[in-house]
Amino acid sequence: MHRNRWIIAVLIFTVLAIGLADIAVAKKKKADGKALYIELCKSCHLAGSDNGEYTPMTLIQDQWERFYDEKYEATHAEVLDPNHDNKPVTEVISEKDLEAIKKFTIKGAADSEHPMTCG
């Protein structure tokens, strides 16, 4: 009987340890700005889109900064995301994800060392 309790205790401890490790890894995992841009922005900003084609190298760094600081909220508050139950884009994209996208677009801007098109 004592042995069974010991085995159960070890199993419970192992499951808890694995669960906590998964949580720790998830918290440390940084948001990938490029992947988020592709997932959340690119589908509405393709070539020929009514919304305009935008890639990181469409604008220079100062223009991207100004967009996020002054225009993002106003231009995207009414935009609904069909991939996320038609919620407003400003609700779908968290502040953390928006910051990662912002860093990606600024890093790949037309006047950066490595302009990017985003695939």
C-alpha cells in the first residue's frame, strides 16, 4: 500500500513539473513579428488590395513610427477580422503582438539596413 502511494505521488509530481515547465517556456517565448505580420496583417494588405499594399519596406522607419503612434488605432478600429469571429482588429492584436509587429516593420523599413518585403 505504501508503495502505491509513493508511485502516485511521483506521477502527480511529474505531471505538475511538466505543466509548470510548459508555462515557463510559453512565457519566455517571444512574439515573432514577421509571423504575426503574415498572420494578422498581410491578408488585408496584398498587392491590389483596397486597403493598400503594405510590407515593411513600403514606408521608412519614421513613417512606421508615426503610423503606430498616431494612425493605427484610428485606421483599424472599425476593421473586422473574419479569421477571428469578425472582432475588430484592434481587439484581435494584443499590445504585445502589436509591439512585435511594430519592431518587425521598423526593422525592415525602406531606410533600414535590411529592407523586407515579408515574403
